[in-house]
Amino acid sequence: MTAWWRIAPATLKSALKWTLVAVILFFLVRNIPVKPSEIASFLYRANARFYASLLLFSLFLMMQAGIWVLIVRATSSREDAATMPRLRMGTGLQIFIDSQFAKYIPGGVWNYAGRIVLAGREGISFEALTASVIYETVLLVAAAFLYAILLLAMLGSVPLLPLILVAAALLGLAYAFYPRLASLTAGAFAFASRWKPVQKLIRRFNGPGDDGKKLGAALAILPRHRFFGCLLCFLASHFVMGISFWLMVGSFDRGQIGVLYAAGTFAAAWLLGLLSPLPGGLGVREGFLVYFLSQKLDANAALHISVIARLWNIMAEVLFWLLVHAFRYPFTRRKRTLEP
């Protein structure tokens, strides 16, 4: 009986881990709009441009993960920096992609929750991780919004000059009032951190000695130049995404679109997909991809590409996961060997 109680926690932990993996795989497969029997045939017939776009889209995902790591480092307070370990880039990339597949579970927040849990095991404070997720979301939406504005201009829906003036005015106001906006956001989360459930959550991550009163301060420390520097990085990564989507569309030889149009289409579809209650923006993003692509291509081609785009996205995430784990395997194995 004594031996059972010793191994029971480890057994339960392992069972929960594999149950979570099974749940993620279940919803991941449900999000693939192509029958399994058709995937092998499609991959066999795909040309070099499709696989080049796949590699480039994986690079885009790596860039996004790298920017998140930089945000985590920047949102650590000076007090935390003296005691908290620095999140390594390789570790951060692995944490990002290991948790990324949880976005296909209904709820839409499990990838962020997984990221916070996994990075917390590396000694990163709950406050810094919460702040990084908030800043990342704001920056991603801002970058996608700017590309969506560009798409509207290319569609001729709105004149280009007024759109440029509006975008410039919004960026100027955001830059001018950034300290005040950051302070207000920090104050709101400082107020929320006084609630007992939030304090318990903070202490669970940071240890019993944490009073849970630092959450607001951590959210206000991302300097203005770093915030807008990260925005530029996200804009650059979205351009890489646009090139990859442009290559993917061109690989079907069903018509051509421009690189900027491709970037705007994918970014706008992602942005509008946030309105979908289904995981990964399922259905809404494909619908808007069809609409925007059909402005330049025939409807059948647009529909076909929108269906393949979901498979293409998942394949790029799997490729990212394989590359990161293949690169980090020797380091992980060595670490396990050195552990007592």
C-alpha cells in the first residue's frame, strides 16, 4: 500500500498529461478540413512552391514565438530580473509551439494558459507572463489591423489617402498617450490582483511568499520604444507570412495575387476570425478567405485554397514543432542525464 501511494501522484500526472495530448489531437484532427485519405495524395502532387511556402510559414511562426520571448524578457520588473532566470530563446520557442496546439481546444485561451504554465516552470513570474500575453495580443491585433486597412485600400473600398491618414493618426495618438494607456491598464490589473481568487492563482505560480500585489506593476513596464519596436517586428513577420501565403496561392496555378494583397487577406481573415466562437476561428476565417480571394481569383479556386489553407497552417505548426524538438533534443537529453 505504501508503494502505491508513492507512485500514485506520478501515475496520475502521467495519465492527465496523455489525456490532454489525446484531447488536443482529437480537436486538431477535427480542424483539418481534408479527409485523411486525401492528404497523402495532395502532398504527393504538391509542387516545390507549396513546400517552400510551408517552410516560410514555419519561419513566420518562429518569428512570432521569438517576439513573444522578447516581450517576456521586457515585461520582467527590475526586482524580478535580479532573482528570476532569463527565458532562453530556444526554451521559449519550445514552450510557444508546445502550447500552440491547445488553441484548437474550444475556449480559445488554452494555448495562452499552457504557455503561462510551461514558462512558469522555468521560473518566470506569473505577472511577467500575464503581461506578455496581453501585450502580444494587443500588438498582433494592431499589426493585423494595419494590414487589413491596406487590403481595404487595394480592394478600392475606401480611398487610400484617407486610410493612410487615419492609420497615421491612430499610431500617433497611441504613441503620444502610450504612458497613460499603459498606466490605466496597469491600474486595472492591480485592482483585479486584489481579488482573492487572483491572489491565490499568483501565489500558486510564484510560491507562498508572494503577496500577489505586483501584477499591475509588471503590466506597465514595457517601455514605449520597446512596444513600438515589437509592433515593427510583428509587421515584418506578417510580411513574411504574406510572402508564404502568396507562394501557397501561386502553387495551385489558378491565378495570381500580389504579396501585399496576400498579407492583407490572411491578416484580415485572422482578425475577423477572432469573432468566431469555434477554436482557431474555424469557419469564419475560411469564409473571409474565400471572399477576399474571390475578388482576384475565380470562386472555385478561392474555395479550394481556403480549405487547403487550414491544412497548410497546421502542417506549418507541426513542422515548427519538429524542428524545435529536433534541435533541442541533444540539450534536453544531456540535461536529463545530468539530473540526479
